[in-house]
Amino acid sequence: MPRRRQRAMAGSVSDGTEDSDSSAEREQTHSSESDGNMPKRQRLTRASTRLSQSSQDTPDLKRAADHDESPPLTPTGNAPSSESELDISSPNASHDESHTKDQASRDSDKDLSHRPKRRRCHETYNFNMKCPTPGCNSLGHLTGKHERHFAVSGCPLYHNLSADECKVKAISREKQEEEAKTQEENSSRHATRHQTPTPKQSKYKEQVAEMRKGRNAGQQKEQKEKHTEHRQTHGNTREPLLENITSEYDLELFRKAQARASEDLEKLRIQGQITEGNNMIKTIVFGRFELDTWYHSPYPEEYARLGRLYVCEFCLKYMKSQTILRRHMAKCVWKHPPGDEVYRKGSISVFEVDGKKNKIYCQNLCLLAKLFLDHKTLYYDVEPFLFYVMTEADNTGCHLVGYFSKEKNSFLNYNVSCILTMPQYMRQGFGKMLIDFSYLLSKVEEKVGSPERPLSDLGLISYRSYWKEVLLRYMCNFQGKEISIKEISQETAVNPVDIVSTLQSLQMLKYWKGKHLVLKRQDLIDEWKAKEIKRGNSNKTIDPSSLKWTPPKGT
């Protein structure tokens, strides 16, 4: 009977919320009623734990050092793994010394050697997860800054490296970054405003040109055989051998970019935005293409954890399996985006889609775009925007090439809020077509436009290339003696700030005798002409006469 009563009373204080006085009285009653030969079973409250820990300097506790205390339970019922999980505050904090000694002697029953050690952890690792690379033990990291990895992006073995080599490369990169930072601090604040490169910059440029001389020499027979053997042995489970494909300088730049991207993914994983790749869509099936994704997109959780998503290329509805997609395609009546077709030339068309009228389509388009854009934050609030969707038509329908969105009423005259070219259509000239089309709309509106910042990495490259081409074409056709940035802006609809930054990068803007002068560099113009002739009559240009559009009224 006393044993049954003791267990019942112990269960009543398992939540650890009673005060220290009442719990101490119950424990004394239990110990007096229990059998002398029966081992004592006691539960510590949070207050008694604090008292026993705070009185470790007393002689009685020194004699009890060979005994154990049962660890208190957290509100979740699990033993706490760190001191932060223990709530040891109590309103009854004042106890006399004799009560403290008696309580400590009752609490010391077991050997301290059985006490579980507290865990000190700076990074959260799930040790049940393993790297998907065959033969990898998940040790090391591509960045050289972490002890373990769980994804291919951080796997040294996949990148044909060892964990020690990654650490050595990380130390080397840190030294280079520190040297570069020191040089920037020592340089003048206005050094970047000089239009002519400094002697040090010119010397570095010559060194880079020297290192890049042999990058197009091609591989030798032995190197080709080695690369072929590596590909046949490992297939897609390892990164292809990259040595001797390009210059050592370019290869090192690529390795730095890989390490930086891997570090960014590791930070997202530690912050909980992605969990070892489980809640990140890795591939999507889109029409006849299977695309690898680049970034996380906030699809619903039941879809995101699948890893592969199936998307209808016409209505952009997303599904969980190939069977559901096949049944949907048999019933889907869409063959082009909703909205008005405002441009058509050949197989290329552009549709104007109102985010207010076609809300679901525009939301699905934004979710799809986020898989390939880093800085995109708009997903569901699409009503204030117009979407211009470019498609390429064949006998099955109009296939999505890319799109850009713009605000219906932009106070800063932004002509693009977000722009994307689908990965399967990249490096084919469609990005410049989208940019050119956005500026064509600005010309029709008789406004000067500029893209909304910040631009993505690929977007910034595309815009700089476009601005350079527009300025060189204008300079080539310009026959006057004096030129002004304002005239260039009115003619091209490009913002003056973008024009000035492009002229500075081309070293065509000089400050002489208190005036800013625009130089007409014939060497750059001749180089641009040669590229135009080599490109020939390409269909990847926007024809203003094919535009059937009037500026929408404010809504």
C-alpha cells in the first residue's frame, strides 16, 4: 500500500509546477511510509533542483558527490539538453541550511557516473540524414567551415575534393579576402571615380589576360580520356572534371562562387528556411522539360516536401504526380496565357495579363518564378501589377518563354518590377527581347523607365549588356558634334542614371576643364558592329510595328 501511494503522489507532481515547500513535505511523508529495504523513488521539482545545485559548497554535498540526481523533466516530457531549458525560479527561494542539507541527502541516491552529459551544440545537425552522394560519409563541407553536410551542394566528394582540401582552400580564400579588404581601406575614397584605370589595375588586367591565353587551346588526348573515364565511372553522382577545360584563373573564380553558394544554402538550413533539402522543390516537370530549381519557393507544404513538382505549362497549375498531370492535360483547355495578345511577330507573342482579373494565374506565375529568382518577394499580392508574358508558339500551343511585371501606377516610373527568362530559353536572346519590349512600352507611354531594384545577378548582367548595346547603337548612328545625356534618355527611354553608369563602365565619360564630356570610342563601336554582322538577321529582336497596345488607364 505505501508503494502504491508513493507512485501516485510522484505522478501528481510530474509537471514540476508546485512550490518547493509542499513538494518537500510530500517527499518526507513518502520516505517515512515506504519500506526501509525498498529503493527510494523521488522526483525533483525545479525549486529543489536549484537548491541542490546552489548548495554544492556545503560539506554534506561533498560526501554526496558519488550519487545522482534524477534530471527534471521539461514541460514536453523530455530531459533537458541544455541549461536554458531549466526553469529553476521559485517564489520560495529562502530555505534554512538544515532543510537544504536534508533535501540534498534525500536527493542523492544514484551514482553521478550515470548522469547524461549536457550537450554543447553550436549547429543543429540531424544525424539520421546522410549525403545522397554514393560512398560519402557526410563529413566535411565544401566551404571548409562546417564539420558535416547533408546535401550535394556542400559535398566535397561530389566536387572531387577531400575535406582537408576544402579547409585549405577556405583558409586561402579568407587570406585573399582580407588582403583585398585591406587594399580597399587603404585606397582613396574617390579612387573609383577615376575614369582611367590605376597602374595596379592595369597590371592585374594584364596578368589575367596572360593567364587566360591558353584557355581555348583544347584538351590533349590523355586529358580527354581521363575525363571520359571519370564520366563513365561516376556518371551523374560526381561533378565532371573541370581541370584543363578553362584557365586556372576562371576555374578558381568558379570554385569561389560554388563555395559562396554552398555557404548561403547552409545559412538557410541553419535558420530553418530549408531543412536538409526536404522542404525544397528540387526539380519541376514543365512541358517536355525537367528543370532543376535554384531557390526556395513558398509552395504549400504538402507540395514542397515532395521534391518534384508537376506544372501545367499553359495554366501553370501545380500537381503532385505524373498521373494527375496527364489527366489534367487531357482536360485543360488553355493553350496560351489569359489576357490580351498585344504583340506578335512570327512565333513570338506577348500577352498582357491583369493581376486583378487573372489572380490565380499570376500567383502561380510568381511561385514558379521564385524557383529561379533570389530577390523576389511578391507572391500573392498581384492585383496592382500587369504581367507581360512572352510565348513561343507551335502546333501544340504557346509555350512560356519568360515574363516581366510592372506596376499599374508607379510613382518612380519603374517599367519592370520583376523579370524572368525560363531556364530552357536562357542564352538565346529572349532576355534582351523582354527588356527591349519593356522600354518599347515606356516609349509609347512617353516616359523614361528603369527596372526596380535590387536586380538579380542574371538580371543585372542582362540589363548592363542591353544598356551597352543601346548606347553603342546610338553613338554609331549619331552624326552631330555635341551630345547630351538628356537627348539620349529621351531617344532611348533609358533613365539618365543608368546611362551615366554605363558610360562610366565603358570609359566614355570624362571630366575635363570643369565639364563632363562624352567620348565617342570608335574601337568599341567597331567591335559592336562586328558582333552585329556576325549575328546576322536574327529573329530575336522586337519590331515596334508589331505592337498593338495602348497605355492602360489608372485603375
